[in-house]
Amino acid sequence: MTLLLLAGTAEAQQVARILSMKGHAAIASLVGATRSPRAIDLPTRIGGFGGEAGFVLYLESAGITAVLDATHPFAARISDRTARICAARGLPYCQILRPEWSPEADDRWTMIAAEEEAAAYIPAGATVFLATGRQGLARFSNLTGRHLICRVVDPPETAFPFANGKFLVGRPPFTPEAERELFERLGVDWLVVKNAGGRASESKLVAARACGLPVAMIARPPQPVAQRVATVAAAIDWVQGL
Ligand SMILES: NC(=O)c1ccc[n+]([C@@H]2O[C@H](COP(=O)([O-])OP(=O)(O)OC[C@H]3O[C@@H](n4cnc5c(N)ncnc54)[C@H](OP(=O)(O)O)[C@@H]3O)[C@@H](O)[C@H]2O)c1
């Protein structure tokens, strides 16, 4: 049997390391969103499959017998599609979905359902740190009159899409202390964050709490109706039970 591990998260890397140590037949797949992704301890293919038809062809040609989906909680299209295709073909599918972040006593979060809603809460003149990545930046076009800073992993090849903003290059992980120092140095007034969950990237929220910074927290998209686990250990159990 050959497992397809849809990767792109810290959990995917951990699963890959364990499966590799156990000698489990598996192939990892990355979309190729960053130019130099962290190494994965499994044979890895990179790039989209070429839509639904391309994905079905890939499953057949690579002899995939099960799919473990460890993509980002906001990568809704690939998760939806994979769950649906696997169900239709009788292929075992499981998603690893880490728990969401939830506010603590000192947090000043405003829950929003989509990027476009941030403009309703962030006042004119504010310096806004977009910890939301390059994808979806266009959805903040209504944040006119604010100064935008969007953190990206790779040095940008194109100019910032709006006159009122700039990119800031930074490769995670970041410590809470470094995040706090950065927000203070940049004079950040608001943070915009996707509710990705997980320990690896929560340092910005720890820093925001310490500085009393308000956060616009974007809710996750709906997840597929499918088998789901919350931890790497549970995912490994699922693979071993196949
Ligand atoms: N670390 C992060 O912060 C992080 C990481 C990933 C995603 N995200 C967020 O998630 C959202 C969407 O991300 P996304 O574009 O990755 O997902 P997506 O919108 O669900 O998927 C779009 C397309 O990318 C390809 N794809 C996605 N994951 C793949 C994988 N593991 N292997 C091969 N192809 C894959 C597929 O292309 P084909 O149709 O050609 O097969 C898929 O149709 C964005 O908001 C992004 O910011 C954040």
C-alpha cells in the first residue's frame, strides 16, 4: 500500500519523519507555495495535480491506497476535493486538523468571518500587521487609509498591490519576544491573523497579548465532512490501522 501525505504544515513534517522511520510506503505532496520548503523525510512531489482530473490520474498512476491530509486549516479547496474524491473511490481519507486558537483573559480579539470584514473594525490611520501571508492579500483592498505591512516568507517578486502598504520578509518560527519587539518597532496598532491554531505560529498572539494589541481573527473555512484527527499521534494510529 502507498499513502499519499498532503503536506504543507509542521504536522506533515512530523508525520513524514515517523513514517520514514517506520519504513512505511508513502509519498508527500507540497503545493510549492514557498521557494525553499523545509525538507520532508519522504519521497516528495511538488506542485498542484492539475485540478480534479489530474488528481484522480495521479492517484491511479502512483498506486495510492490511502490519503492523509495534513494541509493548512485554510487550504479548504484541496481538503474538500480530496475528501470527496476519496469517498467516491472508496479510498481511506483522514484529515489532521489542529485545534483552533481561542482567546485568553487579556486578549483583545475581534472575530471576523472573512478578510474583507477587517475594515469595519480597524480605524483610519492605523498601522496594520497582516500575518495572513501573500495569498488573499487582494482581499484587504478595502483597508484604505491604513498603513499595511504584510509578512511573507520569500522575498517578493512583485510590488505591493496597494499604495498604502509594504511587504516584510520573515521566515518562521518567531519567538514571542521577537514578535513583540517587531510590533513595537513597527508601531503596529492592529494585527490580522487567520485562526490556524497550533503552537508553531501562536507567538504573534502571545506578543499581541503582552502589548495589549487588538487582533482581527479570521475564522476558519468549513472543513470537509470526513474522518478527522487532531494530533500527529492519532494520525499515525490511523495509518497503522489501515
Ligand atoms: N503556513 C501557512 O500559513 C499556510 C500554508 C498553506 C496554506 N495557507 C493558506 O491556505 C489558503 C489556501 O492555500 P492553498 O493554495 O495551499 O490550498 P487550496 O486553496 O486548498 O488549494 C489550491 C490548489 O493548490 C493545490 N494544492 C494545495 N495543497 C496541495 C498539496 N499539498 N499538494 C499538491 N497540490 C496542492 C491544488 O492544485 P490542483 O488543483 O492543481 O491540484 C489545489 O487545488 C490560503 O489562505 C493560504 O494563505 C497558509
